[in-house]
Amino acid sequence: MGVELDHILLQSLRKQDPDGFKTYSQMFYKSLCIRASLLLQDEREAKDLVQDVFVKFWQEKKFDAVQQSLGAYLTTMVKHAAL
């Protein structure tokens, strides 16, 4: 994803736009589930973990901490949650 799209998505999230939440979750869900499945070796558990990461990201307004890449930030959250 490009820097400009990241910026647009983050602006939408910072405005707490539910459509922004839906958009970013649809964009990243599959790749994050794959990453989590590789770490956990359990597809169902991986899907639950990714869902939990999305909820935490939204509820705790983690989007305010993103400096560069939204995808990289979410991937790091998934890795940490899987440990």
C-alpha cells in the first residue's frame, strides 16, 4: 500500500469513521491471518487473534501511534499478540 493511501486511511481512522475501520480491516485481514497462522500453526486461533488485534487497534486508538506504514504497524501488533 502506498504512503498516500496510508495517510488517507489514518485520517479516516483518526476521525473515528466506521467506514475507515471497515476499509482497513478488509484490506489487511487476509494477509494478517496468513501471518498469524504461520506463527500459531492454527487457522482458527489466528483468525481470532487478528480480530482481537483489530478491536484493540480501534478501541485503544492505536492509529494515533502509526508514524509510517499502517500495514507494518498491524503486522507488528499481530506478531506481538501471537507471542
